[in-house]
Amino acid sequence: GEDVEQSLFLSVREGDSSVINCTYTDSSSTYLYWYKQEPGAGLQLLTYIFSNMDMKQDQRLTVLLNKKDKHLSLRIADTQTGDSAIYFCAESLTGSARQLTFGSGTQLTVLP
Amino acid sequence: GAVVSQHPSRVICKSGTSVKIECRSLDFQATTMFWYRQFPKQSLMLMATSNEGSKATYEQGVEKDKFLINHASLTLSTLTVTSAHPEDSSFYICSASPGQVKNIQYFGAGTRLSVL
């Protein structure tokens, strides 16, 4: 079955790096995503990685994928107060008609 | 970038009334749109998948007569919560997937529904 897990909370100091982790169980995942949700808002697609990639970097964001361990991480460099939000990882399966399975979300709090 | 507009952002209604929520893809054609429900401090729960010109596919446990979905064009899907009750109060979010870019969903800003 599909199961995506994340830790619920993470606190970091402004300027430090944040690492948000995610594990998934279905090895047939094709794409893995990171979304950001600010209070009372919808989800903003931050980045995604195809399952045959190990790493993807986009400005301050670095995604690492360990397919063997079914582990996905999002690193945010030089974390700012505006990065405080809930971060969801999600997976899309082969032949799933583009459906996404979301993790529970990680609340990132950036302390001054 | 791809923009999905969702309206209204917030609605308060009396029990027994029906509420319609619109989801529009503004700068792309969306062959598939999705409707999610999110409870406080929880993840998104997929309610249904909406394909343009055909009936929506509902997830197990979601009442199709309660949550009516219409996807009449490539840029618009609507969710109507019929005979709303307080337990229907929730945050509803839509997403749209461009036809030419598979496996990418762009989300609307969500609709906060409060049923009194």
C-alpha cells in the first residue's frame, strides 16, 4: 500500500540549514514532490524529483533521494523566517492517473 | 508559472444550504483536476478526480451525491457541497494537472467552508 511519513515538527535558527525528511513505502513511485503550505493557503509546488534521479538542486533547495531506503529529504539553505510553513512530501505512482499521496506534513518554525 | 484560481476563499453558510466552489486553471488547460479536503493540522485527503467531459472518480467513503463535481471545460471544475451540515466544515483545496505535463499538480489557494 501507499504510505508516506514525515516528522511533524522542525525548528531551526534563521540562517541555518533545514533538513526535512520523508519516507515512503511504495517502490513504484515515479515522481516525488515537495509542497509548501502557509497558514490558510493552498499548496505551493516547491520542487519535484523523478525516481531515477539522486539529487536535484534549485537555488536554496536541494532534494536528495535514496531509492534503496525509500528516503526523500529537502534541504533549505540559509533558512529565513518566510520559510516558516508546513512542508508536505508526496509521491505519484506509475499508472495512478496522476494521483498524489501526501505525507502528514512537517511544521517548520524558523526562530530569529 | 501555472496558476490555479479557487473561489470563494471563504464561505459561511447555514445548515441545509448548498455551496459551490470553483476551480479554474488560468494559463493552461487542465485535463484532470483533483479535489481535496484538509482537516486542521492534517494532511490532504483526496476526495475525487475530475476529468474533463466525463464523470468524476470518487475515493472510497466520499458520497458522490453529497459532493457534486462538474468538469465542463478544460479550465473549470466545480465542487458543490449539497445540503451542507456542520460536519462538512473543512478546508477544500483543488488542484489541476496540465495535459501536456503529467504528474504535476498545481494547487488553488483553498476554500474555508464553515457550516453553521
